[in-house]
Amino acid sequence: MSDETFTEPAETSENWVDVRMIDPETGEWDIDIVVVDGRVDYVDLRIQRDCLSSFVECLVDDVGNDRAGQMLAEIAERKGIDIPERSETDRT
């Protein structure tokens, strides 16, 4: 296992969204990395259902509000989910 510390890349891109999971001991998330022939084949990130909303919030925090709204609308449409409008009192 590597003991290298992650550092921000010298060049960043608007095409990437960063998520840092910092405390596996709390049991909020778990990760499995499958290595085949010395190379990473895939990575599974499992997140506790109770933490999923804040995880998605973390993802959309990296993009602007317009893009976040667009993404959520696209996902809802693909999944056939009808999202009800919220009144101003519901938003507080």
C-alpha cells in the first residue's frame, strides 16, 4: 500500500469534480479496488444511504448552480422521476 499523500494537480480542469472522503473509521463509506494483472480494473465506492444526500451535494458543489440544476434535471428525466416544485417556505 502506498503512503503517498494526494496533492492537487498542477493543471486543473473544469471537466473534473473532486471528492475527498476523509474518515473511513466512521463507517460512512467503504472502498474496494480490484487489481487484475497489476493494474486497477475497477473501483467500488460504497456510501451509507444516510450519507448519500450529502455526498451528492458535495459532487454538485464543484459545479455552478446552473450546471447542478441541469444535471439533476437530466438525471430525474432519465430515471422517470417527477420532481415536485417547492414553495419558498419549503426551502428554509
